[in-house]
Amino acid sequence: MFEEISTFSFPTRIHFGCGAVKQLAAYLKETGVHKPLVVTDPGLRATPVLNSVVSVLKEAQIPHEVFPDVHGNPIEEDVLGAAALYRLAGCDGAIGLGGGSSLDVSKAAVVMARYDGALIELEWQAGGTEKMVGPYDPIIAIPTTAGTGSEVGRSSVITSHKLGRKIIIFSPWLMPKRAILDPELTVGLPPFLTAATGMDAFTHCLESLTCPVFHPICDAIAIHGLELVIRYLERATRNGQDLEARGYMQVAASMGAIAFQKDLGATHSLAHPLSTEFGLNHGLANALCLPAVMRFNLEAAAPHYARLAALFGVTARPMTEREAASRAVQEVESMLDRLGITRGLRHHGVPRESLGPLSPKAFEDSCHKTNIRPCTQDDLMRLYEESW
Ligand SMILES: [Fe+2]
């Protein structure tokens, strides 16, 4: 028992609350950043969100640069462009502002600003973690969605067109020094993106809870994260101005990413190629594949799913654990319906004949290696078909 040594750490300092972004200048000072690069996406450029950050910097007379070109599913060129501007402008820290894409690019850019090789050399699967020798300049993450939890995560997911897939860069050095969770920054997020990104947080919590890595602290965080998503995601989706729901969803998203330092599962392996090949929003791709993966895992994950059923308010007493686990799958499907997410990959521009070529890509993705039930490439193909 307990022969293996486990390491538990939760190092990112989180500042949570309405107006937290106004303290940005103080947080930069505390982390020793004098000239930050703000990394964001074109969608935010036209909104008051970017302006709220830039005006804090201007008011505090902090010189800065803005890289506003991050793609919805970030690509290698985003990282290289941001890193080039970072070096050129002599920046000494990055502010990731936006959804997971901007945050992930800000993390990778800080590393690439100092790395002479190619980004793909840093891929986790290719032994890239050892090539990142920090400490790197500080990263301050300001999420404007509530889903990826990248603000507290130690990975960055970037699409490499050279490899034709997403690569995962993973290192404790990628963890932001600070995360600013300001619920007011998420009120402008439209209902579809609120629901989709929220389902990413839900999937993080559930896949990390079920993945067979010993981390009871993350398990507890995952369970409460699931509870928060069940309680608040529909509210935040129906009424974007509901600051209580927005705030708890931001917290749930961070909890999901803290929990998945354990690891993830097959849903994420299925989801990644759907984004690379068909541009599906990452949270949506997870939401569409999750019920099939839950059915696949039902036997192995029954105790966890029975617990999930209880969080949905299903009373397990007159049921067997297996029956309660099945009810959890139905509850997830009903939640997707209530969120307005149309189930079925067929309804989201994924042709049936693409499932064959997608499955080797899903198998190549490392997330399924920690799925509670081991899966083959054929299993992943069947899961795509079931999700179609
Ligand atoms: Fe995710």
C-alpha cells in the first residue's frame, strides 16, 4: 500500500472577485513585471474587456505591448508571433487575457521567447518537459471564459499544422504566477460559449475524478467542482448577468483544472481531433463525446458516477450502484439538452466518413492513457460512432 510517492501542489495564487482586475498593477509589481505583453484574441479587441485591462496599465504608467491575434483554436504561429513581439519589445512578463486559447499562447510564448528550437520539440509526448528549464518570466492569467481553467494549469495546448494535430506542452514552469478571476469579465460571454466552456470544466472534473491516479485532494476538488457546475452553469447560460452564477462557474473552471493535474480521459482524446480537423469549440467537442465515454466507462467508474447521480439530486438508495451510474449518464444528457447543446456530432459539421480518419488521431492523443477503462483505437472509433 502507498509504495509510490505522490506529490501534491497547488501553487497559483488566485485573486477572485468583482473588480479584481483593477488590482492588476499591484499584482504586476508584486511579481516583478515592468513591461508585460498582453496576449489576447481579435474578439476581445472590440470589447470593453481589453480596454479595462489596458486602462489599468495606462493609469499606472506601465509600458506594455498587446498581441491581439490568437486564434480560437490556437496555432503554432500564434505562439511564435507573440514570442517574437515579446523579445522585440523587451517584455519581462505576459498577461494572458481571454479564453483558454489566449492563456495557453501566453504561457507558450514566454517559454519560446527564450527557446531557440522549434515549438514541437517541447511537446510533452516527445520528452519536451525536460527541455524547459525555468524559471521563466511571470505569467498573469485573466480568464474571460469559465471552462479551460488554463489559469491554474501547467499545460498549453497548441495546434501544429506540421504535425496535423494538437500538441500538449506540459511543465510546472507554465503555471501562471497569478490568476485574476473577475466575474464581471465573463458577463459578455454569449449563451452558447457559456454552455460549451462550462461543459469543458464539467468534463475536466469528471475525467480527473475517474482517472486512476492517486490524488484524493484533487478528487475532493473535482467533486465540488462538479457540484458547482450542476448548480450554476444553467443559470449562467440563461442569464449572463447573473454574477453569482458567473463567479461560481469561474471558480469551478479553476477547480477543474486544478483537479486534472491528476490527468484526463478518453473524452479529451476524442475532442482534440474534432477541434483540429473541424474547428469545433473544445468544450462543445467534449460535451458531444462525454455521454458515450461515460457509457463505455460505466462498469469501471460506477462508484464515481453513482456519486455524480447524487450530485444531480438522484437518490441512490433504492437503486444499485450500477443503476445510479446509468442515471448519471442520463442526467448529463438532460443537462446538455437544457443548455441548448444539440447532441450528435452529425449536427455540428462532422461527416460520418471522417470518423475513420479521426480515430487514429484520437488514439495518438495521450489523454485516453489515463482513462479509467483502457481503450484501443477501435474503442475510440466506436465512441465516435456512438457520439455521431
Ligand atoms: Fe478541456
